[in-house]
Amino acid sequence: MDKLGATVEVVANGQLALASACQHSCHYDLILMDCEMPMMDGYEATQKIRQWERDNDRSVVLISALTAHVLPEHIERSRQAGMDHHIPKPTSLADLREILQRAKRRNLASSG
């Protein structure tokens, strides 16, 4: 993500995504959530992150589904899990740039 000026953290599965998001929630502008991860899928991890945010009175981090599933029912499932966007794979650098810029604008607006 050097081309986009982003610092990234990569985890191997949904349980680690949940743990990392809850541990570092104030430091993330955006979570790109793979929907098909081992141990815990991205849908469940997102639901648990959203519950943690509510339980701990934390601000909501943007979560974007990153998946090869693009049918309307997949997009709806992402939305119902609490994801803010649905990015189909393969994704382009331009798509990633746009979602990162959206996250930055949102975070600047909420902190200002």
C-alpha cells in the first residue's frame, strides 16, 4: 500500500482481525475485511467488532468487505453484518485509493 501512502497491518484469520480491531480501534481509519477467512469469517468478525464498539462506547471504524462474491445477496449480507462498503475482488488501485480517501475524509470530519 506504499503507492497509496497507507500503513497496513495484515492478520491471518478472523479471530486475529477481531482481536486487532478491538485492541487498536482508535488507530485504524479503515478495515478491509476479507469475508472468507479461516477460524472466523469476516461477517462474524465484523458483527463482533460492531458489538465491541457499542459495548465500549467507541467510535465506529469504517469496515469494507473485500470479497470475490458480488451478487446482491452477498452485498446485503455484508451490510447486515455491519460493513460500510463492499469491494469486489479483484480490486484496482483506483478503488483502493477512493475508499482510503473516503475514510480519511470521514475521520477528519469526525475529529474536527
